Amino acid sequence: MDRIDAMNVFVAVADLQGFAPAARKLGLSTSAVTRMVAALEDKVGARLLQRTTRSVTLTDVGARYLVRARRILADIEEAEASTQAERTQPSGRLVVSAPVVFGRLHVGPLMTAYLERYPDVSGELRLSDRMVNLVDDGIDVAVRVGTLADSTLVARLVGDMRRLAVASPDYLERRGTPVKPADLAAHELIQFTSNSSLSDWRFLDGGEEIRIPHESRFATNSADAAIQHAEQGGGVALVLAYQAAEAIANGRLKVLLSDYELPPLPVHLVYPTSRLLSAKVRAFVDTVVELARWRFSVT
């Protein structure tokens, strides 16, 4: 027996003071209504309705149970209506995860625009360069730069990202400009360790991938620190385009070996499921697709 269905039947019988009229209202047979009320009485261990050949009335226990049943059914209806509203109208709290620098430069401003559009939503932006678990960490949607591992997450492609070798004009004047990947062996290299799990730097030469083994003079897990070190003449860094975009635009860094770059990395939005997707997540995805300019082609 479904307890909620039985409560609904009991309330209908009490309101209409009969099994037959309740059955007609609910689209059930009279015998089915009678069985459900009897099962409910067995479950609560008390008679709720007094039956005679001419009428159906509430017992004292039934009158008290009716008050509680109405309240429970009203709470369920309110909860279902609230959930339905969340699926149709963006509301509630939206938690977004993104890489540190990308989130600060690009996701933060987009969330500002999103929250202006949807005043019933509150937002939280969590910045981290580690791979977070969306379900365990309570995250609604994450921005991922790079090739995705196989998972149960739903992914929406929203951009692409070049990987760039960069160095400062001062450094290149002192040490010379590498014209092919093998030339990096004669240079100071800066390793941004979150950029790749591989210690070798990879390039394409004539359509074939080549790896350049190296020992980094300076290594860091911070893109900001790697770029700052490169700007100060510390050597050649391999970073993502958005990380060095401002320094390149202002002439503090120059792009090297562009003819040997690997294909751009994809930028995705990922979220746990597309089934019954909440309105707040759907609206965020739509906002990114509409407003984001995340196809990075810095030269």
C-alpha cells in the first residue's frame, strides 16, 4: 500500500462522506477505495471511519488523523510545487567550480551577468586547479579545460584553448629565440606542473607529435607564478593561452614555436546529469553559450 495514496483516498471519503462518491472523484472502483481505507486503518491500528448502510462518519481517532493527513498532504503538495518551480524558474543556490586563473578572469564576470539576469539565484564560485568531485563537493556545474576522462558527467563544449610557449623580450634578447622545439634544450625552462601530468613538453612537427625532455630551472603549481617568472626574464614557460593573454597583449611576453603547437584543448561545462536538470543549471549553461567568448586564439 502506498501510504500517500491511501491518505488521499481517506481524505476524499471523509470530505464526501461516502466511498462511492470518493471513488467517482478519484476515478477508482468503490471496492478499491474500500480496500485502501481498510489497509490504512490496519496500518495505523485504529478505526478511522464508522460505516453504516446509510452514512460514513469519522471516529474520534479518524477526526484527529484527518487533521494530520491534510497537513501532510499539503506539505507534500507544497514541496512538489516548489521543486517544479525550481525546474522551470531559476532559483536557489548555484555552485560553480573553475580553475583559479580562468575562474577569476572569465567565469567570475560571467556569473555576475548571470546573477543580474536571475535575481532569485544566489551564486558561489569555487576556484581550484585540482579535479573536484561534483557530487561529493556539492557542485552544480564545473568548467574544465582539457580532454575529459570517461565519466558519467554530462559535458557541453563551450570553447577551446591553445597551449603556448612564451618568454619575455628581455630573455629572448639575452638567450636567443628558439625556432624549433629542439632548441629548447639550450634554454631555461619554467614548468607549470598543473598544465600536464607529463614532464616532457610536447609539440607537433610535420603532423607527428614530438616530446622534448627537459629539467626545469623553476617549477610551480601556480600559473600566475610561472608567468610572472617568465615576465621577469626567468626563461620559457608552457602555459594555456588565457593565462598569458594579458602579458602577451601588453608585450611583456612573446609567443614562441607557434608552428609546432598541439591542437587546442577543449573547454567544457560538466554537470552530473541532464535528466530533470534544474532551471538554475540550465540557465547558467545557456548564459555561457550566449555570452562567453572562450575560443582563445592569442598570437
